Amino acid sequence: MTATDAPVRRVRGPRAGVANGQWKIDGTTPLNGNEEWKQADDGLNVRERIENVYAQGGFDSIDPGDLRGRFRWWGLYTQRKQGIDGGRTATLEPEELEDRYFMMRVRIDGGQLTSEQLRVIGGISRDFARDSADLTDRQNIQLHWVEIESVPEIWRRLEAVGLSTTEACGDVPRVILGSPLAGIAADEIIDPTPVIEDIQRRGIGNPAFSNLPRKYKTAITGHPSQDVVHEINDFSLIGVVHPELGPGYDLWVGGALSTTPRLAERLGAFVPAEQAGEVWEGVTGIFRDYGYRRLRNKARLKFLLADWGVEKFRSVLEDEYLGYALTDGPAALKPSTPGDHIGVHKQKDGLNYIGVAPTVGRLSGTRLLALADALEAHGSTRLRTTPHQKLVVLDVADEHVEPLVAALDGLGLSARPSPFRRSTIACTGLEFCKLAIVDTKDTATETIAVLEERLAGIELPHPISLHINGCPNSCARIQTADIGLKGQILTGADGVQSPGFQVHLGGGLASNLREEAGLGRTVRGLKVTQVELADYVERLVRRFLADRGADQTFAEWAVDAPEEALQ
């Protein structure tokens, strides 16, 4: 069985016979408070008020509907007030949890950056965000401690170098994931950059797509490693070669994780590059017009696909939105190289790219500025972010490779990381996120350090992915990791509560070199406290190494292992 045939988890859609807020069926009358304020005033319109009213009047001048709603359309969330422990997350109202500062998400479509853009982000971090900067697993950079008074100047600086925060959050088309090797890899099937740019022009900041039922995620790659986690995006294009039509894309729809995970499905359609933009508009239009808007927790595209099925979805796309039939096409081949691109590799032009791992995506403005200096000092002005909280530096001549590797290592960016540093990702967590229950970034960093010390000299057959999430919403993709950890408050035998994690085991996607994409296994009662996490992972890894069969991966072993082996 291949990833394209992998089983998907069935998800329950809204009840039949009930008005579910599908615009083309039920009309556009709002059925809940979120739909009311979205329809009352497009989120895109709040920018004028931010610049001319709120930045002048300060935090207390902000309308609550804008603050906790429309601000997201411009990449702004209030961050968590410091000092509120995870046990109170579910008991406090939003205004009690939120601080007077913002998280700001800088949108980086395709992960493509120049050293000049990097320098601007670093300067903004230093000047307005207390030197904070986190690389996300959706190729964005997030800043914290941003004050509303600073937002117009931040936008001015970003937009002067071609960056923005437009629709980085909200019920809109989010950042477009793109292959970090777009246009430079020797083994690339097709360069997705023109398609990403076309979709940007068509969809981002366009009122036709600025009121979707929920967030909408796009991923496009032409690289055979399938390096954009396409199985968990709403709309994905994966590079393939059609036997008659040549290079193009295989179309996937309806993937998403959160509390009800579901893998995307192939529509079996081949999409030439010149049709990709209008196909994206068609699928996005289906979501806008037929997506379920009555209940927020049933509003993602995956629920509509689960109810309709692939055949109906493709038929509606072709008949109602495109006006032509798509050509049937082949599935992509299983990847043979990992999709994180760590290490030194040759580009098609003879130069080199270097994939490096910051620890769980944690950076700073100071380090971004130093990184820009290091790149330019070694002849490079381009880099890419990745969907794995990593960075890829481009265009490095042979004689600069080792000096640059050393300079990057001095910045905490390793081209030759330990297996655990390479494969651990973590969400924002309790430090800044209002939904979080446990700390993630520091917990992950401390766990990596312990594992590097205790397992030094032990050769793993492959990196074992460790994904740490601060709440059930799976921003760190816990169900698709070798070891996925969902934050929760645990009550011990003595009745004392402490932060900890529910454990998911054996998940993975094509870019992890899984034989088939799959969601992780949960074992009833298998939970681990935060302070015991490193001990647990060490014990699990050692048991895997002792018990594994020939050529058996961790995921394969974890799915089949007896429960006692996983404790």
C-alpha cells in the first residue's frame, strides 16, 4: 500500500436535514456569532482602523470584535498574559487570558526569503518585539510582544521589501507552503514558484476569498521528496510526470489535523501548471460556497469531503467551477529522500544548498541579523524556511561551504544536528499561546539536550520525529510524528496535578519516508509527565533498538509493538 492509498479517518459531518450554513444550499444568513461579525465587516477592512484609530488611541481603543476577530486577517493575535498556568486555560475568558501585546505572523509564501528581507525581520524583532522570532512549521516567522502603536511602522518596513502579514491568520487562505528547493534542486520535477505567485495574485487579499468557513491551507511542491506535508493541507499540488502531458501536478484535497484528524485524498486529477491557479480558485470556491458554517468545529473542508466523497467533489469542481473536465493522472512515486533537506547538497547549477536546524524553530532578531551577515559574507543572498521548522541556505560556492557551516553552527544553526535536534518540532506553547496547557519550547529544548547526552554514540537507523504540542489542536502535527505529545494536565496517584502529555506513536507522512502516510496510535492510559519526558523517550528508543526487526522503522515497530513495550 502506498501513501496515496492510505486509509483515512472518517469524520462526522453536520446532521442531514439541518441548515448547516452552506451558502449555495442554505443561503448566506449567519448561523453563529463568528459568521455575523465576518459578514458585518470584512476582516480585510480592519487595517484602516488599525492604522488610523487603534495605533493612535492605544490598546484600550480597540473594538472587541476587531481585537478577537478581524485582527487575525492581518496576522495579529493577542498573546497569553504571563504567569497564568496551564490548568486555568479552560476556565478563563479570552479577555482574562490575553495580554496587551500581540503575536504577529509574517507571511512567507513558499518560504522564500532574501538576506535583505531577513535583515528587515530581524530589525523589526529587535526594535518592536523584544528580540523574539520563532520559525513555524508553516514557513512563517512569528514575533511576540508587539504593541498596537508599532504595527503601522512594522507593516511599512515589511512591505518595503515585499513581505506582509496579510491573511496570515483568520478564516482565509493562509500562507502557501512551497518546496524549499523550488527552482534549485537537480532532481526537481517542476518549479512551483510560478504557481505559488499566481495563487497569491488571485487569492490573497481578495474579498472573494476573505470570508471562508474556517482557515484554508495550501501546499505546493515539485520536488520528489514531497516536502510540504501535503497530506494535512486543504489543497495540495504534488509534482508528477504525466506519460503524455509531461510535468504537472497531482491534486489532493481535504487534509487537516486538530482534534479530528483526517488525511487528504487524491482526486486522481492531473493539473498542468497553467491550470493550477484556476483549479485552486475552484476548490477554494467550493469550500466558500458549500463549507459548513453553522458549527465552527465542523467547518473545515475535510468534513465536506468526508460527506461528499472524492467522486462528487471532483464532479462539482469540474461542472460548477471549472467548466471543463480534468485529465486523469498518475500518483506521485514514494519519496526516497527525507523532506527536511538537512545537510549540504548540490544545486542544479553546481552551487550548494545547506539545510540547518535551529532548536525547535526558536530564533531571535539578533540571530536573524547575524544570519543575514553570515550569508552575505559567504556569497549567498537567498534562503528558505521549511515546513519542519528548519532553514535552507542557497547558492553557496564549494569554497564557502565549510566556513559557512561553521559560522551557522556558531549561531545555533546546525547543518549536522543530532537525530533528535533534527526531528523535534514544538508549537508556541504556554509561553505565548492562549490555548496552551503546557510549556513546549523549553520542554523540547531540555529534552533534546538530555537525549543528546544519554544516547550519544548510539546510532539510530533513521531520525525519530518528536513533536510536542501544548494543547489538543495539533499545531505541531502530533498525530503524524513517530512520537507525538499532546499537552494536558495530569493527576497523579496522590491527587497532585502536573503538566504532561498524552502519547501518540507511529504516525508519519510521505516526507518522513513512511511506506504509507498514517495517523499515530494511542495507547489507553499512556501518558507521561513533563518532568519525566526525557526518561520516557530514552526508554522508548532503547526498547525500539532492542526489539526492532531487520529494516523496521520506528513507526512500523510502534504500530505493532505490544502495549507493555511502549510504556
